[in-house]
Amino acid sequence: MTNIISHFQKHDAGASPIHLHNVSLRYNGISVLEEINADIPAGEHIAVVGPNGAGKTTLMKLIAGLIEPTQGEINIFGHGPGGHICIAYVPQRSQVDWDFPANVAEVVMMGRIHQIGFFHWPTRADWTIVREALERVDMSAFSDHRIGELSGGQQQRVFLAQALSQEAEVVLLDEPFTGLDVLSQDAILRIMDDLHQDRVTVLISTHDLNLAAKHFDQVMLLNRRLISYGPAVNALSQEALIQAYGKQVHMLPGADGALILSDTCCEGEDEILRS
Amino acid sequence: MNDLLSFLVEPFQYSFMLRGLWASLIVGVICPILGSYVVLRGMAFFGDALAHIILPGVVIAFLLGWPYAVGALIFGVLAALLIGFISRRTDIKDDTAIGVVFAGSFALGIALISLQRNYAVDLTHILFGDLLGVSNSDLILMGILGFLVLLTVFAFYKEFLVLSFDPTLAKTLRLPVNFLQNLLLVLLAVVIVISLQAVGVALVLAMLVTPASSAYLLTRRLPNMMLLGALIGSLSSVLGLYLSFYVNVASGASIVLVATAIFAIIFMIAPQRGVLWSWLRARRERSLS
């Protein structure tokens, strides 16, 4: 009764949360992603790094099922992403109308509307889930604030609460740390740890290589192709970085052999693909 | 006291005024409720265009003796699909595609009317409304359509909310986004049809956006925005009718003028978001520094 219009796939036992097989995407004849292969086990937290235009946002949109690959196959728990409601995708902040008349609790409740179903209204159980989600991101005190009144870090936490209330098993965060102060970054990283314990698979794109190396056990280095994928020490090796960033990366002699200075910024990332 | 009472009651001793009052109240309530989505989604130009696009539909229905609502709806839905088609298939931007279809369709409507010399009067009625010419059967049709719109907005409230706030979320939650978007356009066409007799093609836009944006300045949540918008809309209708009766102004125009005046006042004095408020805040900050 809940899903009148669409029906949804059950998860295959033993299937990985994210499986990418030869995934390529071309847009107006330009290659955006080429032959991405990766298998991401449940509960893994992965930082996706790479220069501007590397296809980080595109990769996330593909996994979320918002766009289709030109080639290859994406499987989420054994089935194409379009059949899932267990994927939460939090785009870069600029994409939402912050003047919209909605309060924090309502925005978090939006994550549940599929579970609630057509022609139904949120029950007390739904509101309990929303309240708990807000507690987990430490935003309970702001429950009835207009979303436009929040700071960038608080807004980011509200969207994480939305993913929690959605009971998402795959969470995709596009540049969540951009423009945040250290305290807000730490708050988000703490929520990540919390998700780790629930075995929620998380993909985070960032241009901050230090942050990726420091806080994530697995790193994906992307520049149209998947250049490396693995523990930060291996994935961010000198050769890999040169391959990804080319001239943008400079090596300085450091304590452990090399210190990386990369000059990337985030504005206008992946402008080429707007869906 | 008696004078005031007779002042208030007198207009509605005429049955055409009473029917006009009911019709304008239906419009005053329905328009801002759907108009809230028009305001929040930045569809004002589209709404105005759609109101003009349905003109040939109204004329054709009129000539064939059908209810004008049927012709208007068919043209409204066709135009919405056509606009989507043009902007998807070419590099032409949405607002340009809307403009092309808008002007072309409106011209077709005027051409059709001009072929019928006898109907010259009806062009002004369609353009500017004919509130005092509302018949009982018109009123019943408006009531039924209005009720259906309210029911649909209520039934799909949370889906429309997500679609308006965050279309990407609507997609990842696998909502039938295209269906919902088209449903919203159909509702818009229906509301325009309802408003046609009250304020006319040229002024429907005002009823869609003006009370709703007044309410936007005063509220923090969508349901409140809709309710307050409906309140402001119906207040504008009643006051507008009095104005029309005593000052002898065209009824559609006077309703819109009242709604605009209310907006102007709220725009000035609204707490937090009004002009006066931000002026005071800027002054205080200047004196502090």
C-alpha cells in the first residue's frame, strides 16, 4: 500500500553496497568519467579526491541514480540505483533555496516521505525518528528554526539528520567541508564515526587532501579515471598524485620524504554536468 | 452604527453582487494556496504566460458551446507540454520558449475573437474578468474545481513540498518527479480557469503571486504561508468588491489593487524581512559601530 506508483528492490544478501563495473560517462562528446571499476564493502568510509572537473560530483550523481552512465554498470546491493531508496545524496550547499519557508524538523522529515507513503501523514513514530536524528547531529535545539537562519555547518548537519531519518545505508556527501570552520568540520567528522558503527557506507568528496588522508581509511583519487583506490598511504602516493594533478602538485622535501602542496579550489566543480 | 451596517450590507442586496462575492472569495482562497508554490518555485512568468495561453481554448470552447473550462484546460496542458518540448529539444532557454508559446497562443486567441464580430464585448470580459456576470452554474463549476484543487494540494502536500524545496532529494527518494511536476502545472491551469471570470486573463497573475508573497514575508512555514495567503486573498476580494461598488471601478482591477496595497504595507512593515525593519537594523548597527 505504501508504494503505489513504484516498487523497490530488496537487497541481495552478500552484495556490496556500491559496485562499479566499467562505468563511463560522456557528455556532449566530452568524456567525464572513464572506465571506473570499484567495489566498496559495507560500512566503508571513503574520501573521493581529485582536481576540479575530475568528475567527483558526477560519480556521486551516478551512484545516486540521478544520471545514467553511457557505459558500464552500477549496482547498489546487487541492483541498479534507480530501484533504491536507501541512498542519500547531499549536494553542495548552494543548490537549495535557503529562503524557503520550512523549519529544521520539516526538512529532516522530508527524508522520510517515501517511507510514509502517498496520501499518508507523518505518524508519531516518524516524528520520533526525526527527533532522534536531530539529537544525533546535536541540532535538537534548532528544531523549529527556519533553515535559512542556520550557519553553514548547522545546515550541513541538518542534511545529515535528513539522511539519518531516511535510514539511508549509502550516504553520498558532496564537498560537505567546504567553507566550514574547524569546529563544524569536527562535528561532521564525529557524526561520520557514529555512522561507521551502524555500518553505513559513506562517500565524501573533498578537495582537502590532508583531511582525506587524516580522517579516512580509504581514499579514491579521481581524475576522469580512477587513478588509485585504497588506504590513504598507497592511494595518495607521489606517482598517483602527479598523475592526478599534473603540474598543480609540488613536492617539497619533508620529514617522510615529501610534503604535498596542492592548489585546488572547489568553486564551480563539475559545472559541466547539471541534471 | 446603522449607517455602517447599511453601508456594508447594501451592495449584497443585489443577487449578482452576492454571486460575485462568492466567486471572488473562491478565487481569493484558492489562488494564494496554489500561488504559494508559484512564488516559491519562481514560476510567476510561467503562471502569467499560462493565463494568456489558454485564451484560444476559451474562445474555441465558447464557439462550440462547451464549458469554457474544458477548452482552457486542454490548451493549458498542451502549452505546458509544448514549452517543455521546445526547451528540451533545443538550446532555447525556458523563459524564451515560454515567451514564444505565450505570445503565439495569445495572438491566435485574439485572431479567433476578431473573426467573430458579435463577440467583441466578450474579449474584455475574458481579459479583465466579469465578476458581476457570474451565473449560478459558473459558481457551481468554480466551487467544484476549487474543491478538487484544494483536495489535490492537500493529498500531495508533502510531495509538492519536497519537489519545491529540493528537487534532487525528490529524485533520490524516487518520487515520480515528472508526474508531480505535470500535476502541478495542471493544477495551475485549473486555478487560472477558476479565476478567469473574477479577474480575467490579464490579472490572474496578481491573485496567484501577490497575496502569497505578502504571506511569505510574514510566515516561517509553508502551511502558514498558504493559510495567511488565503486570508489576505479573501480580504482583498471583499474589500475590492466594496471599492468596486462605491467608487464604481472595474471589480477585477479593484480586487487586485487592494491586494497590491496590502502587499505594499506588509513589504514596508513586516518584522525581520520588511524594508522598515532592515532600515532600523542598519541604523542600529551604524550607531553601535
